[in-house]
Amino acid sequence: MKKLYLSDLHIGDGTLKDDFKFDEDLVELIETSRSKGYDEIVIVGDGLELLTSEMVKSKGLIPCSRLVNELDSELLRVIESKHDDVFRAFRDFTKAGRLIYVVGNHDAFLLFNEQMRKTLISMLGDNERIEIVPYYLDREFKTLAFHGNQYDIVNRFFIDRASGNLVQPFGDFMARFMMEHFDHLLMRAELPEQAVRDYQNVHPTMDVFQWFEFIRRFYNIDIDLQAEWSSQFLKLTRTPQARVWIANNWPLMKRFSRLFINEHGGMKLGEFMIRVVMATRRLRKTDNLYRQGRRLLGAEGKKGFRRAIDKECFVAYGKAPPAIVPGELKGVIMGHNHRHVLRMISSNGEEKFYANTGTWKPVVELIDDNPKNGFARRIELGYITIEIIGNEFLVQSKHIKKLSGLRLTEEAVRSDSLAAQEFV
């Protein structure tokens, strides 16, 4: 038995928000998997980029419950038309192999729209070997594959304690809000197309403050994008959606948030708070998904396992958390944080594994986590393969490194010249 896992392809609708430029690479990977006898391909979330599509943007900031009902299969057909070779390759694979499509957060509309699920199945091969699921508990391989946004407080669904309603992840609403209120300001800056694309790929998201300041100097633009983004972010925090999120996830911040949101100087305070969060992140340098994987695998005892399987983490993703018991799993596979990782974990004397499939999106990040070094664009098309050979697991982490793109550094800014491109 051989299986291929990949995630965060973010295959989109061909607009500026669609960064998937690796159709030939993915087609080759699918065809190679088919010729080598792989039994199954598992997409571990965010296979499609629905959240930032032009159709979603055209609906405006209507409530998510209404948005889900107004979207239809036309969005999927547009994506298929822009990447027809990829879907043709998937259809060829599913003539004999299985395809498991796990839903993430950028394609979460599939959880609630049956018509779209049926259309996607038809696009991928229209047979019983295709499944669209909130998570994939593989009893045969004793593995659990799910996207990982379930452990990200900004990007997971939650139940509003006051109303009892299911609420869209704050990160999803923020993406829609900024498309509505900020993207046109970015276009006014007359940046190169690649720089506009890079904006949505800055990772982690809040490093965008430093990225705006950096490109302002690098391209010598007149618009203070940092201030404009901060202004829109402040408006975002005044929305009912933001207040509900704060009340449910940061209840102790409710009083303090009134100062942050309403009083004079709130924008500067908000920026200060975000910078403190960023500094804390760098000091901790933790990989939360890895830690949750350890818990699921029993490496942090029963208490840790119970935290990882908490039903609140899986709101909207299935009727209940995965039906597993401590010690049952041999491995956990996630995506979401765009970090390609394979790590062995010892649990009760048994060797297990945590894997993250990485992403097929470009990642724009600080060089060595230091603002003075500038930013680099990293492109690594990651995937995981698992085989059962005899009584043993063979788990392999693989990735295709592409042209990393322009490396913007402080030295390049001072000399007003472009840094060399790197091939890796």
C-alpha cells in the first residue's frame, strides 16, 4: 500500500489572488503516482482557494451563513477552467486510485454546500473512489489527517456563547474585509504584480507591518500602506464580528479592547499590541501543530490527549471529534501552517511520527527572522508519502524546490539595486 499526502495547494480562479503556478509540477506528480502504483492521494485541506476568490469578493461582507447559500458550482467551474490539466490528471488517477479531499479553512464552504461538494466530486472523477471529508481517520494505516486550522484560534470556527450560533473564523472574515476595504489601496500604489501577490503570502500574517514598511522604501512609493492597513484593521476591530470573536476567545480583553477600538490613539496602541505578539512569537518559536500532534499520539499523556481531542477544536468539522483513543495512532498528518515537517515522536516506547505537508503557495518571510535582513520568497512544493512494506511503515518527506525569487535586503535598499535571484 502506498499513499501520497499533500495540502495547501490553494488552486484558485486565475485572478491576482490565485498563486498556483505549478500545474505542470502537480500533473507530473499525479501521473508519477499513478504509474508507480500509489493507491491513494490525500489532500490535507486548502486544496482549492475559495475564500479569496473573485466570486466571494463580489458578494461583499454578507454573513457567512448567507454567503454559503449564495455560492454555487460556477466558482468551481471557473477554477477548473483555469487549471484544466490538473483536474484531468486527478480524473485519470481516480479511474483506479482513491482520492480523499480533506476540507481546510480556505475551502470551508464545502462543509456546508452539498451542491458544491457534488460538483467537485464530478470534477475529480465522479465515482465512489472520491470522498470529501472534514478529517480522514485511516484505520488501515492508523493515521489521522486533518488540516490543522482546528488548533488555530484565529482560523477555526466557534460557537457564540451568547447566541449559540456557529461563527466564521476571524481570519476568514479578516481576509474578506481586507479584500473589500484595502486591496484597492494596494493597487493604487502601482507596485509590480509580483509585489501585489507577495502581500497575501507574507507569513506569519502580522509580519505584513514590516513588509509594508520595507517595500515602501524599496520601491519608493508615496502611499503609506502600513498606515492604510492599520486604519482598515482598526475599522475591522469595530465590527460586530470582531467583537463576537473577542468576547468568545479573549473574554478578559473585552474591557481593554474598548480602549484599543474606540479611544484616541487606539491605532498606535493596536500596532503596539501586534508588535508585542510578534516579538513573543519569535521568542517562543513554537510549532503549535507539532505540539498538538504529539498530544494526539499520546506523547503528553492522557491530559494532553484530551486537550487535543477537545470537541471545541472540531466545531463544524464533523459531528464529533475523530473517534480515537490514546495510543491508537501511528501518525498524524496536517497542513495549514505552511511548514514542511517530518518528525519522529516517542510515545510509550513506540516510535510514531508527525508530518506536515507544507504548501504549494509562495511564502514571503523575514530572512533569519530579522527585519534588518529583509524578506525572501520561498517556494517549496512539499508532500509526504507513506508505504507499508511488510510490517513496517516507510514515511518520506519530499519537496520540489523552485526558483526562490527576489531576496529583498536592507543592503539592496540602500544601494537601490536588485539583489540576485537564487536557484535552489
